[in-house]
Amino acid sequence: MTLHAAISRRTLIAATLCAAGTALPISSFAALPPGPAGQDGIQTLEKEAGAEIGVSVRDEAGNVVLEWRSQEQFALNSTVKALLAARVVEGHMKDEVKVAVGGDAPHAPVLSKMNPDDVISVKDAARAACSESDNRAANLLMKTLGGPAAMTAWLQWKGDLRTRIDRYEPDCNKTSTYDVRDKTRPSAITQLWRKLYLDFTPDERMEWEDMLKANKHSAHLFKAQVPQGWTVADRTGSGSSDDETNRSVHAMLFDPEGAAWFAAVHVRMPAGTDLQTRDAVLAKACGIVMRTIAPGK
């Protein structure tokens, strides 16, 4: 079955369920039993939710712990903000620019409160982008770092030939099954995040971790699933178009001894699927990942 056929079939299923008064509310997922871990768990969730779920998980040594649809293309969305922050940490921490450089993109809880002529450090803009998902801060970073093409070239220099950055916020969230712009693959992301993490100096690593740990939009995802003593540094994203909707989280998961796992989880659902439902599916997928990494804990 082609990807288009799979999406179309799931769209029909979702429409049928809605017509029957049994659309996919968040409570229906919360009521599901924990279920199996690993690929079996992801496949079961796909069938229950009418979704396509891309997963890649690697340990610190680079070993694959879990993969499903890991080589398929999924939307990057606002997870790009973690990559912008990584490039800032790598060599732009002392740069300062005017707030006006960020433009007037919607959802700017930090930069919208500042005067356009105010000067902000690139480091503070990266923190705003990662913690508050501030779109003006993200656009300011993108422009300061040379634009989408320069960011894609930087990713290629890092060895990631699969991830591409093409647009600014919020246009990068207007995704389509047939549009190759602003796409990545789960496997590419876990390889990239691991490389960035290991290549950073200890101070750079700490800066990047702190920016991602401050994410205020992910308390219900991995942070709600990890065992006691674990910590999470992550970045989330979501988007939609006339033919699909999506939700994603990229994360570093640290056990109490400091060992790291790198995870990328993407959910693709039919057009019109509300964010609450996508969130519920993504949270379930995060739980499956954790049962795979830390069974019984």
C-alpha cells in the first residue's frame, strides 16, 4: 500500500468513526491498557489511532534500541528550534542582534514584549525559542545564522543528509505528504542529536541541555513517562495541511547515572485531526518508548 493510500484509508476510517459518534477523543487513548513495548506496541497504537508513527531510539553508544518507520519522511516543524539552539551553542553565544530581526511572526510570548529596537543576545533568543517556542526568536536565530539554506548546509556538514530546513516560522509548520520541504527522518534525527551531544564540549553540552530541559510544552510527553530520577531535554513540534496533521518530539533521556538515550517520535494523522488527539497518540508512543528503554521501572 502506498503512503498516500494509507493516509487516505485512515482518513476514511476517521471520518467513519466521527459519523458514528466515536471520533478519537483523548480519553479513548488514556483508557487503553499499557500494552506491549517495542515495535509491537507502536504497530498496535497505529491501528488503534489510525496514525502513522515514526520512531527512532538510540543509546549513547549509537546502538539502535527501537525503530519503526524510521527511514520515512516526517515534518520537522518546531523541533527545528533545537537545531538552531545547537548551532548557537557551537559558536554564537556572544552575538547580539536587534529584536526587529525576528519580524512579526505569531506566537512570540517573549519577543513580543520587547521593543523592536531592543538588543537581545542570541543565547537568550535561543532560550526563548526552546522554552516558550517563541517564533520570532526562532526567526531571529535563523536569519542571524544565515537562513534556512545555511542551516541545511550546516546539518550536511554534521553528516545529516536527510534533514532539510527551507522556511521560517510559522510557514515551516504547513506540511504536506508530497512536499519535501522542512522534512526529516526519525533515524537521521537520533544520529544527529547524538553527534551534536558527543561533539560538544562539556560547557556547550550543558548549555544545550539546559535550553531543552526548559521546554514548557512537553510536560505530558516523556516527562510524564520517565521513571523517578530520570531527566528529559526535548523539543516539540506540530503542523497541519489539507492532507495531513502531525505532532512530534525529539528528546534526550538521561537515567539517574547520567547515561543518555536519543529519541525521535513523529505522529502523522489524517487532515482535520485536532491537536488534543495527536497529543494523546504521541504521549502513548512516548510511553512505549520508555517501556522499551526501561522495562519494569
